[in-house]
Amino acid sequence: MIAFVFPGQGSQAVGMGRAFYETSAGAKRVFEEAGDTLGADFTRLIFEGPDADLALTANTQPAVLTASVAVSTACGERGLSPALVAGHSLGEYSALVVAGALRLADALRIVRRRGQLMQEAVPVGTGAMAALMGVKPDVVDGICTDAAQGEVVGIANLNSELQIVIAGHKTAVERAVALAKERGGRKSVLLPVSAPFHCALMAPAGERLAPDLAAITIDDPAVPLVRNVDAGVTRAATDVVPFLLRQVASPVQWTAFVERLAAEGADTFVEVGPGRVLTGLVKRIVPDAKALSVEDPDGLERALEALAKA
């Protein structure tokens, strides 16, 4: 059984999806709809940059969504489609579009608004995120408790047993990075992000996003979606908005929802969209699974060849 997994913010790169735009009629229509929805300059930004503008979260989020849905559409043209879907953070919106629960235009407007609200929730330079390697979740919990000192810092992404992303006030994150080294961490890296996503500092963004989500039409997904927040399965439209709102300020339970995808029958995971980070993480969590990535036409050919041999 094939599961599509969709990347989130941080996977963006100038030019993403352009090769499919030039070779796939369906992918081209996705980019054209994005341009019609957010302005003609938006597609140009994805393909040509500049990097600094694309890196702004209000641009990054709809750009990654557009590229991911375009790649998925090109896959569908070649007969590669999912029985299950999931997405890392922002990627959950891509998954919902591909599953038919959200219309692309609505999703583009929502994720642009989501990016704006997230950026406004914490002034630039006040928050930070860091990846801690080599320390287990219970140890990271203790590190964050000791590093907080009246500020906010906590787990934002549980990417694997030994790769955990934290987020919060910049000074608290820096203290946590130092403590991780003292407590046996192998490596810690501050991440180049514009806001501290998936932590308590994002709660105001979730509250302000609620009216926007309430105003759009949502359908039952045509294929089941495994959620970020709790690794539960969304099969009905009524489950979409509550969990998207919770997702804004809650940790991404990547390890748990990859395990849930496997429990639901997924044995082949295809990372669809820009980047290949999720492919490596899948292999760590479900070693026996086939993990493939498709971000350009060559990747699609390789994936189709691998599946044909299976």
C-alpha cells in the first residue's frame, strides 16, 4: 500500500516544481491556479526567487504547498497515487488538497494567512528552533524544563527517537542547546527559520486562524489522512478544522504518525514535493518499508521503476 508524505516549511528551494511545470499539463494547471489565486508574481517568486523573499513564511508556506500538489498531480498522470496521505506540519495541507478535502485555492489562501499569523505571533529575532540529535524525548523534556527559566521552550517535532526539534524563545532555545551537549547530545543545530513553529508561542496564531478555516468548504477526504497532532486518522470533513487549529501550537508527532501509516497498511512511502528529508526519516522509523522521493521528473521515473520491480 502506498502512502504519500508531504514536506513542510524548510524544504523550499527556488525553482521547485519548475521541471514538472514544463513537462506536466496537470502540474502546470496547479501553478497557474496558484498564480490566479495569489497573483502572477507568486509563481515567478517560486521559480526565480529571490531567496530572501521566498524564505518569508507567508510566501514559503503557499509555495511549498503549490509545488507539492503539482508534483502529486504529475504522479497521478503516470498512475502513481496514494491509498493514504500525511504531511509534516505545513505538508498536512498539501495532503488534504491531494485527498480532496480542501480546494487548492482555499488552501493557498489559508496557508498564506497561517504564515502571516505565525510570523506576527512572535517578533522576528525573538524566537528560534533547534534540532537536537542523540538525545531521547524524555531527556529533551527535562532539558526544556531546565532551560525555560520563565520563558517558553519545548518539543516542536518528534522526527525520530534521536532527532528532536525544539522551539520557543531564542534565549531559552540557546540554553537548551547548551544543556543538550552537557547531557550527552551528539549534535545540536539552530535552524534557519523566521518563527518558532509548533510551540506555545504560536497559540495566538491558531486562535486568529479559526475564522478563516470556518469560512471555507471542506469535504470528506477521498483517502484517509494520518494527522500531525495525535497520529489519528481523518476520514470525515468534521475532523479537519479542529486538528488543523491544534496543529499550529502543538508538536508534530512525525514518528507516531509514520508508525500509524505503517499500522494502517502502508509499506511504500513516497515523499512528494521539494526535498528528501522525510525519506531518510521514514527509513529510520520503519526500516522494512520502501521509501522513495519524487521532487522532479527524474525522481518520478526512478520511483516508477522501483515500484515496477517490487
